[in-house]
Amino acid sequence: MTTFARIEELGKHDGATVTVRGWCTHLRSSGKIAFIVLRDGTGTLQCVMVKKEVDDLTWARYADCTLETSVAVTGAVRADTRAPGGYELGVTTLEIIGTSPLDYPIQPKEHGIDFLLDNRHLWLRSPKQRAIARVRHEVEQAIHDFFYERGFLHVDTPILTAAIGERAGLFETEYFDEGTAYLAQTGQLYGEAAAAAFGRIYTFGPTFRAEKSKTRRHLTEFWMIEPEMAWYDQAMNQDLQEELVCFLVQRALTRCAAELKELERDVSKLETVVAPFPRISYTDAVTTLQAKGSSIQWGDDLGAEDEALLVADHDRPVFVCNYPKEAKAFYMKENPADPRTVLCADLLAHEGYGEMIGGSQREDDYDKLVQRIKEEKLPMDAYGWYLDLRKYGTFTHSGFGIGLERTIAWICGLPHIREVIAFPRMMHRVRP
Ligand code: 4AD
Ligand code: MG
């Protein structure tokens, strides 16, 4: 009976004979001893084949191994403190499963980013990409755990929608006889309906923005997590955001130490991420920025450079609160203390990573919301159901959206978010 083992679980098989299946990543032979380094997605393993210990056929198969040849290697698991995972395999048999021609596109040398993105389906096999994927997986799981532990209900909201949520570009499609449908820019409006039904909810889904921005922070398809809480005001909303971000950073630090090391992340920059985060009003931020030489005027949205300037003096993310109404979406609640502004905050990651979270208290006054929909020239008939949430038992409620890719790029210390998702969608890229 063959025992198949994955590389990460070889510790359970110390001394036993197992078969490991994977892809060759490094090959080296002295003519008497051959070394095959295998990758199987869970780790890497050095397999050692000694010519005089194997039959001729097995030895001859080594010559057919090339970069990315898939193989099944059988042998004894031996503890070896020098080996990457702590074990190596003393080979007794080697079977070639799939050969790999010598023109494998990604070679151990520097490649340009466009070339790598064109070959994303193969680039994913590299150790760095595996590390990023594992951090992403851990962060996604941590998000579900965070909300599950706090009694939030996970609600899936539609991708095809008629109501426009944000002021970003829209992807449109004809929807049978119903007119134009849009790919969701946000799940929030539906999240609000769910909060009135279930109390505290969160959404976790893909969102789409036809933004013609070629920055290192923009994808046209990205994943967003949007909690929405009945009876939360904006202060409570920000407390929750702070708690979530600290939770995610701690989780990555404790469970992804090896991956962060692979990514050469300076984790001291994450260890300082503890609550409370500074809360700066937009108005004060403008004053600070002007003093630092920015040309920003009250009323403008913060540009990427402004955001970087603002967080430069901080060792943790920073909230910028209460933006001017004109700079933000229609659904944000007017600030009673200064009606030119709304009760909202953007959470800016430090180290210049920019906006990671956008959140607000929602306008719960029926008439004010109608007024805002008119001012924004949005099609009133698409918002009838949304206005019903204010008509039938309006309620104080707040929520936010955290961008998954931006958060993970920041945790991993990556300069661009395109590597954080397996198959990035950008203005000039829809394949592979
Ligand atoms: O600030 P945004 O547009 O807020 C909303 O969509 C609200 N409906 C959220 C809410 O209150 N429920 O987007 C929220 C976050 C941003 O802070 C950013 O992290 C991310 O989504 N994001 C993007 N990430 C990658 N590519 C893009 N094009 C993004 N646009 C926004
Ligand atoms: Mg925003």
C-alpha cells in the first residue's frame, strides 16, 4: 500500500516510506548523487537519490526531470535539521508524471512585471506567490472568525444590481427586458436592508469598479468586506474597525510568520499596530497638510500624496473623520455639529499605503436622503426600496467597507495590490 504524503505533513512519517507528488523546482547531480527539490504547494522537499542505491531505470529517469516536471517520488523520510521543512527524502523510486519542456517561461532570473502578469497562471507557482496566497487565506479566515465570534450574520448580496452605490465607474450590462444592470460596486445598500432585518451583518464579496486609474492601489475587480450594524453610531463604528484591523494584524503575525519572512516584511512596522488609532478631523487634516506644503483646499478629497503626508508621523493607521459632503457618497449622515460635513471616516494605513477602509454612519432621515439622491442626480426609482428602510422604522446604523487586497498588500508590505489576488483584473488586463 502506497502512503501518499504532502510535504507539510512529513513530520508524521519520520522514518517511514512514503510517496510525495509534486513539481521539480531545482535539480542538481554529481553523477553519483542527484538532488531533486520538489514543491507541492504545502512546502518544498529535497529528495536525494544515490546512483548505487536505486535501479538503473530509476536513475535514468532523473535525466528526464526538468524545471516543473511533475513527479512521484517514493522513499524514506529522514529528519534533517538543514532541510527547509526539517525533512528530506531518501529516494527509492522516481516516476515521471508529466514532462515539462525546457521552454518553461519563468526561469530563475529577473523578469519584467508585464511578462510575469501574462504568465500569471505559472507565476503563481513561485514561493513568493505562495506566501502571499497563504496570508490572504489566513486573513480571509480571520475576518470570518472575527465576525462569527461577535455574533454577526454573514449575508451574500447581489453582484447584478440596479442601484448605484458609489461614485466610481460602472460596468454595465443589458439585463433582459429590465434595462441596464450594473456589476456591484458595493454590497452596502443591501447590507443596510439586512441590518434592519438581522441586526449586525457583514458581506464578503467581489466588487467591481470601471475606474480608469492605473495606480498601485486600484483593481477593477476587488474583494470587500462590508459590516453593517443596527444601533451603532460612527464612534462605535470606528471602534469596531480598530478592533478588526488589530485582530487581522495579530493573526498574520502569529500564524503567517514564515510567509512574512519569505516576503521580507519588516514586522516591527506591524507590531506597533495597536488601538487606539489617531482620529483626525478632515478640517484639521487640511490645516496640517497645508502646513506641510500641500495645495489641498477645504472641500477637496485627499489625494494619495496627501494621505502619505498625513500618516508619515504615525506608527499605526490613522482615521480621517467628517469629510465635506461633496467629497463623499450620498448615503452618509449629515454631521449635526457641522452640516457641511458628514459622519464618516477613512482609515489610512501607515507607511503610505493609503485608504484601507471607508465607513460612515448612514443618513436615517427620509427627507434628507431624498434630497441627497436628487443632488447626486441618481435615478430615484432605483432607490425606492432603499428609502423604505427609512420609511418603515428608521434606525441609527453604521458600517464600513474594508478592501481585502489593500489590507493584505499592507500586511505583506507589497508595493502593488496586483500580486495580492490570484488573477488580477486591471484597466489593461483581463487575462489570463
Ligand atoms: O471607500 P469605498 O468606496 O466605500 C464603499 O464602497 C462603501 N460602500 C463601504 C461601506 O461603507 N460599506 O471602498 C471601501 C474600500 C476602500 O477603502 C478600499 O480599501 C477598497 O474598498 N477599494 C478598492 N480596492 C481595490 N481597488 C479599488 N478600485 C478599490 N476601490 C475601493
Ligand atoms: Mg473611500
